[in-house]
Amino acid sequence: MPPKITIKKNYILVEPKAGTDLREIQQGVARLFYVKGIPEQNRVWIFREGPQNLSSDDLKRLKSLVKAYYPADASIRKTAIVVGSDQQKSLAESFIKIAGDLPQEFKVFSKLADAEHWVKE
């Protein structure tokens, strides 16, 4: 099942469910760019119980997907990644290194309020 997507006033909130795998994250990314009615706003992904075991190859595939779907004229500048464990933090930081050439900034947070503040700046 793809992640839950909630349109907030100043950003899009994306919440993968427990046991989410790479395929489901890919579906969520695709929905963000192609479903009508989802505005081009900065995003906050919350991995409270999300994927725990993604390989380096999975992270590279995810980066390629974001790059392929990202419209040339998009106004999305920031994506915050909120994590709940050290393992999730490590995975998120690895993705940020791999995704360094994407046309948006990624940052890892442990608190939703900090992530919300950052994407609104």
C-alpha cells in the first residue's frame, strides 16, 4: 500500500506504514508528482515504522526515480525526512549523499516540529 499523503497548508506530509518496502515508497513518489490535486509544495516524509532494510542499490534506484519524475519547472525545494531510530537516520543520511545532485535539498530530522519549521522557511 502506498504511503498516506496529507496536504497541509504549507507542505505535503507523507507517512509510510509499518513494513513499507522500496516498491511502496516508489509508488508514493510517483503519486506526489502525477496525481492531480497534489500541489507542488515542500514535503515531509515520516518514517516512524518505515523501511528498515534498504540496500545502497535501492537508495540509488529511489534517487533515479525522483530524478526522472521531478518536473524541470517544479517549485519543490525541500524534502525533510523524519526518522525514529538510528538505523533509519543512517539510511536517510546515505540517501542524502546519493541524492546530492537532485534539484532539491534533503535534510534528516528526529522531530516533526523541526522538519515542519525547516520546510516552511
